[in-house]
Amino acid sequence: MPFLAAARHRFHYPPPPVDAPLLSFDDGPAEDTEALLDVLARHGVTATFFLVGERISGREGVLARLVREGHELGNHSWNHPDLRTLALHEVREQLIRTSDAIESAGGVRPNVFRPPYGYTSVPIEETAASLGMRTMLWDVDTSDWKRPGVDIVARAIASAPPGSVVLLHDGPADRGGTVTAVELVLAAASARPSAEH
């Protein structure tokens, strides 16, 4: 099964009709982000990474690699609050501070935003839009954050329909199971065309 190359698409929500799912990762950068990047690079796949601003310090090199390898960088707030509980000026501060940190480390300013937990509202999305960011949610939730097991996460990824946005996580806790699941699915997808010839 092919997967979208993020560098060749600009994302909106709802996503444009395409012939493959889009992998997206929340809550990094974190310890497993680089292992995940190794997997994606091995299979020639790019993704969208929604980054938490306070987790960038000390991992600036990871952001530079994300950009260098063609991944899309998204804003996932400064410290992952339920944005609905904040005043709009506080939401704006969360987003600006995170975009500033992403731009400082990666050299690009994000144009896509995902609210923590997917909790959003029209005013929150309008605030993001005023800062040049469209809101992207997801169609397929792998629930990898619950650590249900590699096979369950891999099945959720593999069954994602074309054009869907798949929710995964590269942080903040141990995401080795997610890395393994992505490797299994991409390896199977890479092997499939040669097996059919």
C-alpha cells in the first residue's frame, strides 16, 4: 500500500482526495522520533509531525532532520493543554510560541495545526487560521498511545483507506511499539509490488 509523501502535498482538513493514507505523528519530538525517521527514510515515506513546543529545546537537530528529509511540521501547542479551557489570547500565545520554536529550530514556519486531543472549536480554528495555519484532525485513530500491541497498531495503519489521515504518536513516552508497527506495515507495502510481478 502506498503512503503519501508529505513534501509533495499541502494539507488541508478535510484532506484532499488522494490514493493513499497520510501518516501523522503527534506529541514529539521525543526519544523515539529519530528511530521513526530511520524507518520512514528506509521506505521513502514522509509524514506530518505535530510538534509540542516545550519539547523542542535540546532536540533542534531532530527538527532540522525532519525538514531535510521532507516531512511536514505542524503546530501541536506549547505544552499540550485542552485549548478549550484557555482564553483565546492564551490559545494564540500557545500557537505563536510553538511556531516560533519550530521556525527557530527547523527554519520553516508551520502552516498546519492540530489541537491536543483533537479538542477544538470554531474560535480556536479561527485563531489558528489568523496565524496562517489550517486545522488538521484525523480519520483513523490507531490508539497507539494506549500501547495496545504492535499487531493492533499495524492493522489499524494497514487498513486505513486512501485519502485518510492516520493518527500516531512519536512521543512523549516510549513509542517503540509504534516504530515497530510502522516498520512492519511499510516493509509489507514495499514488498507487495515485487511479489505481484
